[in-house]
Amino acid sequence: MLQELPDSGKNFEYTAESAELNEVLKDTLGENNFKVHLFVERLGNIWQATGQVMSQQDFQCSRCGADLKHSVNLTAREIIMVHPEMPRSGKNAKVNHSTELDPMSPDGLILHQPELHVGEFIRELIILNEPLKPLCEKPCENPYLSSQSPSQELPDDARNPFSVLKDFKLNS
């Protein structure tokens, strides 16, 4: 419960050895070790959560399929507001808010009850920062990937897909 936190704030430390978040983070981090540091403090009628998440994720290269480890080093800065759920007709969409332009500004989280589920919060941070197309750090070793092999000059006909039309003649 957020209201039970002292006004000076509280530190939370979680690791794979402490096992509090192992089950929640299992689908995102697998069996990799992790370290989560989170500091939650009250700022008037809102709370601020700052901290860091360090771990690794198991992925496969989107080009060659090789197994690889992706380093997770996230910094969290989140403003948490508690607001009761609005009726369906009371919700408005706001787009292009000015704070979205500054990458150093905090993100916002609205909770309907004053309970912060740290595991779900950390899991969401990790998932939102996963790479869309994980790639090997060095060129892939798959011989079928010509896109990463040394560049070979293509004939002029191969560069232009319309070159086959140059010999095309209509019978009229």
C-alpha cells in the first residue's frame, strides 16, 4: 500500500536470490539473474518511483536464429497517481502531450487503488524496452545471408526491377 510508506520514502531491493519477483519475471528474464533497486517516495498527493533494473534476456537473432543474450540496464523514473476509475463516458483520450517530447521527463502511471505491484511494474518496464529485432553484435555466420556477406556488385539489370521491360515489344 502506497499510503503506508513513510514520507521520506522507502528503498526496495530484489534479486533472483531473494526470489520475490522470480515467478513474475520468469517469462521475460527466464533463468537469468537480475537486480532491481526501486525507491518510492511521496510527493504531495502523488508518488515517485525511481530505480534501476539490471539483468539479461535470452533472444534469438532475427537474421540467423543464433541464441544471444541481450543486456538489460533500465533506469526507471515514474510518477504514480491514484485516481478512481472513471465511468466509461468520462474517459478522454489525450494525444501528443508536451511531456512526451522530453526523454528525461518522468513517465506517468495511474493506479485505481493505492497498491503498486512491483513485479508487474518491473515486468512492464522490461517488456517495453525489448528490442523489436534482436541482432547478433557481429555479422551473422549463416552462409545463406547474403545481406551481411561482403558486398558483391550486381549487374545493372539486377538493380532495376523494370529492366526486363526494355526488350518488351507490343504487337500492334
